[in-house]
Amino acid sequence: MRPGRDLGLRGAAAAAADTILSAASVSKAFAALPVLKNIDLDIRRGEFVALVGPSGSGKSTLLRIIGGFETADRGRILIDGVDVTGETPARRPTGMVFQRLALFPHMSMRANIGYPLKLKGLPPPAVAARVGELMALMHLPEHYAGRLPRQLSGGEQQRVALARALALSPSILLLDEPLSALDAKLKKNLQAEIRDLHRKVGVTFLHVTHDLEEAMVLADRICVMRDGEILQYATPGDIYYRPANAFVASFIGEPNLIPVVAIERNDRGFACRLRWGGQASISLDPGQFATGLIVDGALAKPACLMLRPEHVCLSSRAGGEGSLMARVAEIFMKGATTQFRATTASGLTVSFEVQGARSDLARIGEVVPLEWDARAAFVTAVEPS
Ligand code: ADP
Ligand code: MG
């Protein structure tokens, strides 16, 4: 049932017993164009990891190399301590749900789900029993078992693909944008279902998406990729509040990114001088700076201060430390929140968001004082290192 397990003795790498997957120094080029550049990625047993990045960043290629559908030019794949680099997909303890649905169009739901079991040589009664289990797990009604893929909705087809990928009880389930073709409502439902599924089956999930919001909802850890490189691999909280650079920060929401001119030590940690106009200094703890940004008490590379729109608000007082005047340029009613965009005297746009339908708070063209929660600020690199 678990093909990877008989591949040999568990290697020394399995000493890190809770590491189920290691991709080590994986590189890949297509026609001399590098698509993966020396990727290192470790995933813990039972973890839900989301791989996110813009289209073309190499997510599918990395997933296919892990699943054995593509070979790396360099590097190794270890699953449960076993080197599977040269193995075929069938000999790896992985299940895969492809970006483009790969259900057999001429086969019923039952036959699609049972296909890998049949291929393994399981007797028909055992196949039927396991297919029944998987259909129940995926909330697929029994009387649909005879339907062909085209007689199923998009969401049902995805559930069949998930059931088939889980048929052989893989150690790792690889999901390549399984929800990208679905409409918004169905997507939300299936996100919840995938999260439940992960809890229920206890299998390690590696889920590719270009949607960081989806990754935040689903994952224990998020790996952000761009141009074949990993920019940050961290918890959703750290990705959101402590992004490694401006690209990661801007991948979700609409953060304010204010250039930092210089820093100076003070009794709290550091005072940041901002290119923001008006009163433009902010005192921060040393922990509010991205790793490696400060060397010998000075900025080692171009940096910006990130303030999420929900941490900026209209102030009751004008002027003074920690406040700024700006002219309201746009107001967006977003339902649960209202978003404002305002422009400072120095031409910088500040985005802020308040709870509720609050377009009454300011008029377009009005100059308003803004303040922010300095504890929620984070200084990060402008460019990935
Ligand atoms: P993502 O899944 O992040 O959108 P991919 O891994 O699919 O990215 O692709 C990364 C890059 O590699 C893209 O520029 C893509 O065009 C290229 N690529 C992927 N597969 C092939 C292939 N089989 N032959 C040539 N180029 C490929
Ligand atoms: Mg892809």
C-alpha cells in the first residue's frame, strides 16, 4: 500500500523523525531557462503546507518533481528518509491531484476512484469496499457511483480526484491548484472540506495555489515562491505580519510600504526615519525588523516600513508624534469594512480600513489626521536578498 516504504533502509536524514519530505538543492531548467533554483524545502509529518507564488514561479514543476512526474536536473527528494529521486510516481508514497483534472472521461466515478487500487492488483471486493469508504469520506452520494465525470459538477469532479489520490493511503497528498477552476462560493466550501479532510486523514498535504488568501485559510505553513526561488517559508501569521520582503507583504491585501530613510538606536530599540512627510519618525523594538536587516546598528539594505490598512485609522488629534495629515482620495465600501485611500503632502498614498460601512467618516477631498498602531508595524527588505 505504501510503495516508498520498501525502497531501502531509512537514511540518516530520517533522524529528523518528524520530517516527512525533504527537497534538497533541487534545480530544474527548461531549454536552458532556470525554473527552479536550488530549492530546499522540508515538510513535517502531518503538516499542511501551501506553496504559493505568481503564475510561472515554478510551483507545479516542484510538485511534479516531488511526485515523480518530472525529473530534477540537480538535487534530491527524500520521503520519510528514503531517497526517491529516481523512482517512478507509482513507487512513491504520494498521491496527486493535478491542476487540470485528470479523471478518465469514459470511466464512471466508481471506476475512476478504484483505478489505482485495481492497478495494484487488489481483488474486486476489496476495491469496492475501499471505493465506498473514499466516497463516504468525500461526501459523494452512493447513487452517483455510476456517473461519468461529465455528469458531475466541477466540485464533485474535484472530490472524485481527491478520493482517487487518497485511494492508496499515500503519506503525502500533492494538490496542484485543485480549486482554481471553481467559482468563489464553491471554492470556499471546498476549502473548508479540504481542511476537514486533512484533519480526518492525518496525511501530509502539499497544496499549490496562486491565492495567498486561500493559503492563509488552509495551511500550517506557507512557502512563498517567485521566479524559481523561495522567498519565505513561515506560518500564515508570520507571512502576514512579518513578511521577509515587500513582495511577500504585497502578495496579500494592500499594505502601506513606506521607505525607511535611516534608523538610529534609542532607548526602546530603533527610531526609524520615514520618507512619509510631516512628523515621520517611529520608534520600534528590535523584534520589529526582518532578520538580517540590521547590521551593526544600521540598515544593511533598502528597507520599508509595512503598516497594514487595518492598523491605520483616523485620528482625533492633528499633528504630533505618530500622526500624519492626508487628503482622502478614494472610499471603497467593502461590506464588512470600509477602505480609504488618502494622499500625504509628499505624494505618498496611505491606505486604511475601518470596520463597518463607514463612508460617513470622511469626504473625498477632505484633509484628515491619521494615526497608526506602531506595535503592528514591521520593517522589511524592499527586495528579496
Ligand atoms: P507555476 O505552476 O508556478 O505557474 P510552472 O512550474 O508550471 O509554474 O512553470 C514554471 C516555468 O516553467 C514557466 O515559465 C513555464 O512556462 C515553464 N515550464 C513548465 N513546464 C515546462 C515544460 N514541460 N517545458 C518547457 N517549459 C516549461
Ligand atoms: Mg502551476
